[in-house]
Amino acid sequence: MTAVEPADAQDSLSEPFLVRHLVALGLAVEYVRAEGNILYRRGADGAELPVLDLVGGFGATVLGHNHPELTRYAAELLDARTPVLAQFSLHPWADDVARKLNAVLHREFGTDEPYSVIFANSGAEAVEAAVKHAELDRVMRVEALRREVEDGVREARTAVRGGAALDPAARAALTAGSAGVAGGDGLQDAEALERLVREVAEADAPHWDAPPVFLAAEGAFHGKLVGSVQLTHNAAFRAPFRALAAPCRFAPLDRPGRLAELAREERRTVSALTVADGVVGVTARELPRVGAVVLEPVQGEGGIREVGPEFAAQAARTAEEAGCPVVVDEIQSGMGRTGAFFASSLVGLRGDYFVLAKGLGGGLAKAAALLVRQSRYRPEFEMAHSSTFAKDGFSTRLAGRVLDLLEADGGALYRLARDTGERLTARLEGVRNDFKDVVKDVRGRGLMLGVEFHDPAAAGPPALQEHVRAGTFGYVLSGYLLREHAVRVFPTASATSTLRIEPSVHLSEAEMDQAESALRGLCRVLRDGDGDRLLAG
Ligand code: F0G
């Protein structure tokens, strides 16, 4: 295939560094049309050249590019001059989406508890809405505890005025903690109580104001905005921005128990005064500290890693013990790709919150949503949070239509995703069996698949070794597949040797043939150590 690169790609002003990289890797291609699983580029003679797209808009085109029913509907909406932006008015179409999502939750999790829906424009924005909602909830719980502690102080003062004594243990602690000052033993109860109130307030002050800590899985990807990037495990994305948002701690997927350990390590208590049987004592009260436990049921950007039922169960347990919500990030795994609408339903993990994006807008609109179960929903959030374009008339109507398509015929598309995924997986496993020295692993669920490659032998071409060191090996493989086989597939920045395969549910047998033969061609070149062929172009 002849590559026709935009003449000025080298001088791009939009992300110039990235574009130069794409040029160097043979990936600087302009697509001029898209349909189903095919993106079209223009050949030297001006004709369109089809490219099989296995990237699928980073997982967003669950229904394929420009699904005919959706493009027709989108055109109708524009023709009819449908209001797109009418904030602070009734949005029956947004409500329709919320009702449809609730019906899916009811079916897949068997729950009758309604979930309230907050709309957003992107995945990271929905994750940040979840983080903010969880923090509003935590802060409100902290404030409720603070009021209880203040009430306790008032009750203790009244009780001491009425003749109640200070608990000896509290007095002893006071003595020990008041070096150089007259010991608690020598004080009247009223004076000792005031000292106790002061010392407790001083000791607890940093705890009351401490930021929350979030818990997530190693390999997690939850976005790249200021707050969400702290939940993303890859240090290259996260670490430079550590000072900007609440921190997150990560547990390895194969050690679920680590989640509980982390929650224990982060546990903080404050002291509350209590009056019982005429004695004023001090009890430790647990401060709401963990903001949320956040989890993708199948990690995407982290290299396609399924979260096992044990880890999922531990995430739910840890959240419950810490009194915080479990946030299930279905931005990539959701919307039917794995064979169910919610991949989490396949491991029995019902989120207190869910986040959706990518496929929700049908590949045409930017739509995202945060779902919060009623028992944890804070209506105050609706005034605390807003976003000009969220919940707009165009994207929510399209989202409603996307949900209709997914839910049609008793969930035929979920079965299609599962069956197509199984057939594609069988082919990928076949490639691995024939090229065990080249392909390290095939994994995933439904149409969320990953093919991991062994690093090329150290004796291989030095130019290839350089790409391995630079983390661009997977992009070299992508360049080869595009150039030689007209197949578009990418690794991720966090799993540089794994190609992520996320076609639409309508992947045909012929497209599977093409994908398989392209991968076999790549494996042969890798086995032969033919660096020149891989890097040509
Ligand atoms: N959560 C998950 C699970 C994601 O996969 C992504 C994005 C996001 C959140 C953030 O969404 O990009 O709309 O702000 N994943 C892309 C990827 C970038 O490569 O998998 P966003």
C-alpha cells in the first residue's frame, strides 16, 4: 500500500511532537471516511483504501463507525433544529437514558434500587464527577462526626458541672501528654476537662482536615485530568501531578488482600467525649478517610487484564468496611463489549457508582455518565457540580438510541459480542500456538482482547532493541500491520508490547480472516528477526 501522508504533517502545530512520532513510525495517516470496522485513507491515485480498524476509537465504537441508524438519527435531529443546549430546563431525553440504564442495572444485577444519573462529556470528566461526589459524601460524613464530637464536648461540660468525674484513663493520658504543666492529677475535674478538650482538639486537627485517599488496582487507568490521573497507575502520567489532587494507593490484581491492608494503613481516628454512668470518658471514632475504591472490571489501557471475582469481592468488602463507595469504571468495558452491558455483572460486582463514556455516544457524540445508587446519592451534588455541555440534547438523544440498539431483540448484540469474541479469541489462540516464541499471551473477554508479544531476542536488530527500550516496540508492530496488511491496531502507553483489539460487535468473518492473516504475517517477520521489514516505510 502506498502511504500518502499529509505534506505538512512534519510541521503540525497541533501536538507537533506526537505527530512527528507518528510520521517516524509510519502511522501518520489521514482517514477520510469511516464505516463499520473500516476506516478509509486515500491512495496515491486518489482512490479510497480500506483499513481494518481494530482500535475502534479506543473502544468507543462498540457499534462501529457511523452506524447507519445513528447517522440517520443524528441527521434528523439536526434537520429538525433540535435544541442542543437548553440548560436548566426539562430534559426528558436524558431522563429516558437514565431510565434505560436503570432497566439494565435491574436486569444484570437483580437490583430494584434506583441509580441517579449525572451526565458528563468524557470518561475522565465522569470519573472526576464520581470522585467529587464521593468527596462531597465523605466531607458531609466528616461534618456529621464533627457535630457529634462537639455535642459530646457540650454534654461532658454539662455533666462535669453536674458533678460527673473524668475517667481515670483520660486523666492519666492528660498527665502524660502535658509535660512541664501541672499534672492532670492535681486538677479539678472542670479544669482537667478543659485541658482534655484542648489537647484532643490539637491532636485531632490534622486528621479532620486530611485529604482523602483513594484505592485502586495496579495497572488501572481512570483518566488523565487533574483528579482522575491520580487514580491512573502509570507513574509517567500520574507522578508529575501528584501535588494537584488527592492521592491514590494501588493494590496488585493478584493480591486482593492488599486492598484491605491499604485501607487499614490509612485508618484514622479522632477522639470523642462520652458520658456514661456519671463518668466522662474518651472513645476513638473512625474518621471517614478512604474516598472510594475505584475499579475497572477489565483493565483496558493497562493491557487488557480481567479483574478476578476475588479482587472484585475484596474491593466491595473494603469499600463497605471503610464506609466509602466502590466506583466501577465501565468506561471501556461497558456498553456490551464483553458480552454483557456491564462487564462487572459477570464477576458479581455491583458498584455503588458506575461510570460510562466511550460507547455511550455511539461513536458520534461525546457522552458520559455517572450513576449513583440512591442510598449513597447526595442531592446537594446537583448544585455543587455542573458542566456547560453535559446532558446536551444531541448526545443524550443519541445515547438513548444507542441503548435501544444494544437492548434490542433480548440483548442479541451482547450475545453477538460474546460469540464473535470467542471466535476471534480462538483464532488468536491459534496464532499463539503456532508462534509461541513470538506471542506471549492472548487474553481478554468478548471484544476486549489483548495480544502480548515477547520482546524480540537481544540478538535481534539493534534498531528494534532501541524501540523496546524506548517503549515504542508495539508501535513498530502497529506501523508494520498498517503498512503491509492495512490493519490498524495499537498498544497502549502502559502496556507497550500488548496490542489491544477492540473491534465493533459487527466484525465479520472476512474481517477476522484479515486480522488473523495480518497477525500471522507479523509473527513470521518477528520470528525471522527481519528488522528491516518491520521498520521499513
Ligand atoms: N476510564 C477508563 C477505563 C478508560 O479506558 C478511559 C480512557 C478513561 C477512563 C478516560 O476516558 O479518555 O474519555 O477521558 N481510555 C483511553 C484508552 C484513553 O486508551 O484506553 P477519556
